[in-house]
Amino acid sequence: MAKSSKINFYPVILAGGRGTRFWPLSRRKFAKQLLPLNSEQSMIQETVERLLPLAPAANCWVITNDDLRPVIVKQLKELPKRQIVAEPTGRNTAPAIGLAAFLLHRKDPKAVLGLFPSDQVVAKQAQFRSNLKQGIKLAAAGDNIVVLGVKPTRPETGYGYIETGAATGEKSVLRVRRFREKPAEELARQFVAEGNFYWNSGIFLWSAQTLVDALKKYLPETAALLEKIAAAWGTAKFESTLKRLYPKCQDKSVDYGILEPRSVAGEDGAGIYCIPADWGWNDLGSWTAHFEHRLAQGVQKDNVIKAASSFTHDAHGNYLHAPGKFVAAVGVSGLVVVETADALLITTLERAQDVGKIVKYLDAEKNSKLT
């Protein structure tokens, strides 16, 4: 029996987001992915740590921005500095992963890329890596795109969904019919009831060749720009070429730019596959999600409080963050209070999804000190 050829796997971590729903802790120069929201490590440090058993640090890439790059370099000392690339301007996920694809395709035409958000929680590490290994193998086998889908536990309206079709011969691998945008609550309930819908984790696997070909087919203008940028890699002209050409790329997500045009509604032959995941996934999308996550961890009960010390009386279900201070809560429920040196957030668990509106207001007011 012939030995199977080694697959060269390259994780690409997207870390350019601002995490506006975690204001006032998350800021332009120290965003959510740099915060220790799940453990003593930051979210991006956890992301890299769980991937290192599958790929050496020399294979890991990070796409971020100029504001966040200095801190990321400090937090990820094990990664080669030059592989922490700063976008000159944000252009969504398709150009970001596309840039990595063109760079890696030049280096290793048989490379398999993984696209990973930098700010997610994964509780079951072994199961996560087992699913990834299966997906990497499938991505390397041909012109395939693999997405890890999370079995929904509730009719969530804040996530995109994956509609799956027929099973394949591979264990636990389903064909993808189409990707569905964030639904209204009634439609979300329908998705959960039907049983063949999964939350889109934002984790994708594909060969560099597959992604390069898809970009050339569906986003040809952007592909041409990215190819020119990649050609300058390793030369003194790379940074200037990146700054000149990257802003001209189309502002498109992977979902809209590549996956939707490739998938055909109601059909199962687009070469896109879903591996349903059950590894304690949480994207910690808001203070409410963080509150629920901390309770689930058993760190605290009823109220979640970060303070020097605290006292509560007839106070239930509150998230209170004031490090270094004594916090007292009396007769209140469902509050979110987050204090920093220059800002104080007061909202409710029910309305925490609206915190991003504060950042939009501050941006409109050109108040960069608070963003």
C-alpha cells in the first residue's frame, strides 16, 4: 500500500475586527481578540494554542490591521513577525483570506488553508482537532470547500446558518445546499426545528489552489490585485504595493463573495461540505454571551462580578465589571455595568447587542479617544 502524502496545513487567523459590542473594554488599538475573556490568555492566544498541535508556528499567519498588529506581535511571540500582516484598510474576509491564499500558493501550491476567527471559545479541544483533521483531509482531496457547522441549541438570530443536504460516504460529513444570512426569530425557529441547519462557525478549510481558482472566478478584479501584491512578497516593495493595491479590493465576505455564488440552492453538487461540530463552541458575541459563558463555566453563580471585592443584596443575574474597586449591588437584576478608566457602560443583558451603537455614535462624533 502506498503511503499517503503529507498535507501541509496553514492556519490563517483573521484578527482585524474591533469587537464593538465589547466596548468599553474593546477598543480600536486593543480589541476583543486581545482580551482575556475566557482564561488568563487572550482570545487570539487561545486560538493559536489549540491550532499548534496541527501546524507548527512557522505555518501560522495572522491578518489584522495597523492598530492591532503591535499588540498581536507581543502576544504571539512564537509566530514569525512577517506573517502577522496588517491590512492598510479593512476589506472584509474574502480579500483577507484571499491574500493569504495567493501568498501561500506561491510558496506551496499544495497548501491547505484554514480560516479561523480569532475570538472564539472551544471547550472540547480534542474533538475540535479531530474534526479539523477530517476537514483538512477532505479539503486536500480535490476542489472542495469545508465548513465546520455548530449544531444550534436555540433559535439564534445573531448567527448565519448553513443549510445541509445529503450525507456523503465520509463519517459525519454533509453536503452544503446554501448559506443563509442571520434570520428573523420565526425563521430561526424553523431552521432549528427542521434539523438540517447549523450555525456558521466561520471556520473554513480549502486548498490554496481551490481558493485561488474561486477568487479568480467569482472576484476576478480582486484576485488580480491580490496576485500582484503576493508577487511583491519578500521584496522591499511589498508594503508599498500592499498599501497601494489592497484598498482597491472589493469589500466582500467569504460568504457573499465565494460561497453563495458557488453554491446552488436546493442542489448538493457544489463541492461544499459541512462537518457538524460539537466542541463547546461560543463566539462570545456580546456581554450577555460572556455573562452566560462565565455562569456555564461555574466561575460564579447568579451574578458575574469582577472587582476587588463585592457585596450583593437581593441582586440577581447581573454582569458587573469594575476591577480594583469594591462593588455593591442592591435590589437590581439583569444589569450590565462595565467600568474602565475613561468610560462607564450601563445597559441590560437584554439590550447588550446594542452596545455597538455607542461606538457608531462615537465614530460619528470623531471621538477617537473613546474608541
